[in-house]
Amino acid sequence: MIWLHTYSGLVIGWLLFAIFITGTLSYFNQELSQWMKPELNQYSPNVNIINKSITHLKSRELNAERWRIYLPDSRSKHLYIQWSNGRKRKVENLSLNNVSPIEVRDTKGGDFFRTFHYTLQLRGYGGRYIAGVAAMMMLIALFSGIFTHRRFFRDFFTLRKAKLSKLLSDSHALMGIVTLPFCLMICSSALMIYVTTYIPSSTQHFYPDNIKQFNKEVFPSLPALDKQAPVAEPLTDFSIIEEQINQKWTGKNQIDYITYEQPYRENGRIIVNRVKHNTLSNQAERLVFSSTSGKALTGYPEQSTPMKVRRIFYGLHEAHFADVPLRWMFFILGLLSSALIATGSIIWLNKRLAKVKQRHIGHHIVECLNVAGFAGLLLAVLSYFHANRFLAFDVSNRASLEVNIFLWVWLTTLLHSILRPAKKAWFEQLMICALLCLSLPFIDFLQDSQRLVNAVEQFNGAYLMFNIMIILSGVAFLKTALWLKRKNRVTTG
């Protein structure tokens, strides 16, 4: 079990760290997106916000097959409309002050971290398969770790600070105990989300030649609309529907987004999706109305019990239901889980180096991957934030450039860890992380000081908290780098 715990964590530890760090950041993906799109206004409810959005959609394209209005909330503060005809899709951002079109910088924002942590920036389902293997390996490491550290009570209250190796070992055990329920939930729910992808045998057995029938039965949907139905004008006064929604959904700001299907047809319909704050499932309630009269229509068919269970696991994994304190708890547990993975790999290397007189290539590989996989990834994340501020507003493929900078910086940290001695590479990369963190708020302020002024006046919590957390992170990186330098100086001395 000790062997299994060691190597199940080591072999895939760097990948797990990348998945956990980016997944942890995605708990605040909407807040990160808001900081990375400073052109967006402070959230101020407008009674005509939906009707004005519908008016904009009507003026855009008469042959559109689908309209969609994404409403702002206290987290995103982002109002935008979308219209599509077949596969062609267009998006327009709207100001919250007067619901007029505004220019917003092209960026993936916090959604990049959310998609990266399970796709790994790979096309198709390749990244999902790799992430699934990583989740299974993490579960193996967790269960074997439970057996290895049987003395939970003793391990929890043991923290020896005198020696670095003892401190890392005790911290690893402590974090393993604290994060155990969280890690079990995250890894098991990750596997449940794509269970039919990871275990397709039952699907292939019962639906060998008709996978569309499987999707139709498992993922119930509304009947297809006749595209040749008579032409009709869409409903533009949404208050008719809002009155019906308020009778069924209690609370304020319960609408997440609104979809018009075939808006210019007599049989067109409006689908209203509720916010996910009130449910564990990742699929919130949906109401269906006629797009011409506003009359309530038959809704979606009842989901099967297995699908409800899967969606609950999905919702637990994404934590849309979590309020601010609970989301912060998930965020802290995610950081501790990432530290658990990192310390495990560092402990393995330190123990092996203490037992050998001469290093071999395997030790050097693990040493380089530790630096680039842990410190290097954090440096790449900070470079992604800096790219958001330094890239020109109107540069083409701007969002892709930000992602490419993240990937290239990460690759550069690997080359740096190969060329430099490990102890110096750790210190240098952590110091650069500290510099990037501490300089980012000042760069943002120098670019446009009004952003901070507006955030303070309007008490924009997302913007202010990002700056506070990035400064605290910079201080933590700086103290860690200096502490490691002192420890290394004592060891060599």
C-alpha cells in the first residue's frame, strides 16, 4: 500500500496539480472574468433590461433561428446577447447603464481555467480521458493513503518545524486528513460526469447502431420545431412572461438566461433557465412559453433517476449552489489539495536523494518537473493575467494569444528548470511569481486609475478582492522564496 500510494501520486502528480489548481481557480471563474473585462459596468438592475435586449436582437438579423439573452448577476455583471443561424453565431455585449452596445476586450477570462482543468487544451475528448485517468489515480492514492496513515489523530497534531523534510512530511499528512472528504468528492464526481464516456460498454451493448436514440432517451428534450411554420412577430414585452415566472419561482433575479427558438415563426418558443443557486444539480429548472403570445407551454420531460444522480454529482463538482463563504471554503480546500499533491512529490524526491550517493537521470527529471510543474504553473497563471492587461485591446485573436502566452511561459519554466540548478530554479521562479503578483495591481492602476476608484465607490467586491488576494499571494511567494533560500544556505553551510 505504501508503494501504491507513492507511485500512484508521483507518476501523475504534476498533471493532478495542474488540474487541481486550475479547477480551484474556476470556483471564482465569473469573478476572474469580471476583473479581466474591466469595461463591464457595475451591476445595477434595470426594469427594462430584458425588453431592451429583445429590441436589440430584433434589429440584428431577421432570419435568426435562435436568440439568447444572458442576464447579469452579482458575480458576473455581464449582460450580452447572442443570435445564430445554423452554425453561424454572433455575440454583442451590452452596457448595464443604458443597455447599449459596448466594446469588451476579447478574453476567455476565468472560463479558461474551468475548461483547461478537464480538457487540458486538447481537442476532442482526449483531455477528458486523460483527466479521467488522473481522477482515478488520485482516488487510488487517497485510499492507499488512508491505509498508510492509519494514525490519523497522531498525524493531525504532529508538525515538526526544525527540519525541512520533517515539516514537509507532517504538512503532507495534515493536509491529507483535512482535504480527504473534499478530494473524494471531487474525484468521484469528476468520473461520474463522463461515466458513459469512460465506461461505454453498456451504451454500445444496448444501442450498437443508434447512439442518437440513446441520447434521446437519456437526455430528454423538447420536440423539434417546424422551420416552415407561418411567419409571426416575436413577443417583445417580456413582462407578460415575468408575471408567470414570479408565481412559480420565488426570490429576486431568478432568471439565468432566456432563449428564443424560431423567434419569427408562429410555433416559436421561449425557454427560460433558472439560476443554479437553488439546486445541487447542474441543471436548473426551465419553463417554456410561446414566443408569440407568452402562453405557458408543456415543459421538458421528467429526467430519469440515473440522470438526476449524474447531474447532482456534476453540480457538486462545479459548486454553482455555493454562496460566498462556502465557495471560499471550497477554494481553500482546493489550494490545500494542490499543496498535498506538490508536497508528496517533493517528499519522494528528498527521501530518494537522502539514500543515494550519486544522482541518476530519473532524479534530475523529477527535480525539473517539480519546479516547472508546481512553481512554473503558478508563474504561467500569473503571466495569463498580465497578458490580459498588456495585449492591445484590438489585436486579432486576442483571447487565443492570452492562452498561448500561458502555455509558452509554462514551457519556458521547464527549460529554465533544466538549465538551472534546482535550488536556484525554485528560488528564481518563486521570486518572479512574487514580482508578477505585486506588480499586477499597480500596472492595472497605472493603465486606468478610474477602475480602482469606481470599484471603491461602487464597492465592486470581485475587483477589490482580486487585487487583495493577488497582493497576499505575492507576499506569500516572496516569503516562501526567501525562506527556501535561508534553508538551503543553512544546509550547504
